Amino acid sequence: MDFKIEPGKNRLPLIRNEEMVDELDNLDDEQKALGKKNFSMLPPTEGWMMLGNDPDCAVLWQVFERTLTSLMGGDMQASPFGFMNLSTMIIAKEMGNEYTWGCMSAGLMSAIPDHGYGYRGMVKNQMLDYPDCDCWTDEERLCMKFTKAMIKSEMTDEIMQEAIDSWGSSMVVRRMSWICYIVGMSMMQQAMNMKYDIETEIFPYGTWTPENVKMTVDNLMDTKDQLRKFWTEDLNTFVSAEKEMRAKAAAEGLE
């Protein structure tokens, strides 16, 4: 596939169908087969279509997202005002990522009434820059302050201690990992100059009802166990000469 960047347009093609996969001359037959399989495995949004330029990387990022979702205790990116939702919105806003901000706003506007937030939820969506506003719960306020502190490199002992006391150290690591995931995706989307197109990216009203969120989360809950099995039973051990080099350095008096 010959692709020339047009000023103001996406800097990589959006791989929308199997015919476009076949046109990717840089992929071998196995990669093309994987790319076609991915259409049944990935969300049908343009962010994932961009990653379709390398099917293996698309799989990597999707496994990352699924695993983190399965580790979050029932939370999901589409659940209004949970940690995953708030952190994603804040990161998109702080990084100026129009694409993710548009996708998340469309999904959130659909989900707010279905999850019973009503008018209050509509107002909260406009108050992300004001974490001290009394529209937020203490938990939501901590999620917001923690995310902003991390992405701005302004983390303090006080915010981290509050997070540890509220969530536990394991969940702190998981939530920091989610932040890293969203920041990484945002960086790629901005590097590709992706914009939000309401005609192609809008979520149909009623997509993220509580029932649909639960169904999706339940479907992903085994991911952490599957990945753990892959890690402990299927992957090779890490090979490094570090131990031998340290012993050699010690013997030669270099340490």
C-alpha cells in the first residue's frame, strides 16, 4: 500500500477492512492473517484501525488493556466517573488529545443517564478542572488528583499516601499502569494526527448501560489468569549475562 501523508490528515492509514490488510505490502502472510483475525477481536474504532498497520502491536496493546481491565475489580473505561473513566478523560484533556476526548465524551454522554447520574452527571463532566468542587465524591476527587499529579510529574507524598491508604499498594500500581497505558495510546494517536469524527466514532445511544458494562467486564475477567498462565508456563525465562558480569567484575576488583 502506497501511503502519502496529506497535510492535516492522519499520518498512517486507518485499516478498515480485510482488503486494506492485503494491501499492506510490509506484512507477511502470517501478519496479514492476524490482521484479519483482529477485526473480530478489537473494538471497531479508529484508534484500533490505526494500529492495524502492525497487527502484532495491535494485539499487544489490546492484551494490555484487557489485562488491566481484568485487574481493576469490576471497573471499566466506560463506567461513568470510575477511576478508569476519569483518568482517561483527564489524560485526554491534559494532553490535548482530541480523538480520545471525543470518543470518551460520546460514550460518557450516552452512559450518564443509563447509570442514573442524570443532570448531576452532566455537570460533573464539565468540572474536570475543578477536583475540589463539591460535585465530586472523595473517591472521585482522589482519582482526579492522583492522575493529574502523575502525568504532570507533580506527585506528592501526601497524594500517594492517601492513594495507598484508600486503594492499597497493589491497586496503586495497577492504576498507575492504566495511566501509563492511556498516556502511551494518546501519544501515538497525537503522533498520527488523529482527530475525532462524530460521524464515524459516535457511540450509539445506550451502548454502555450498566448491563452492557457488566457483560463486557465479566467477559474480560479471565484475561489476567490467561496471561499469568502464559507467563508461568509458556514463555522462556529471561536470559541475561548480568550475574556473570557482576561476578567477573567483583573478581577483578572492579566493584
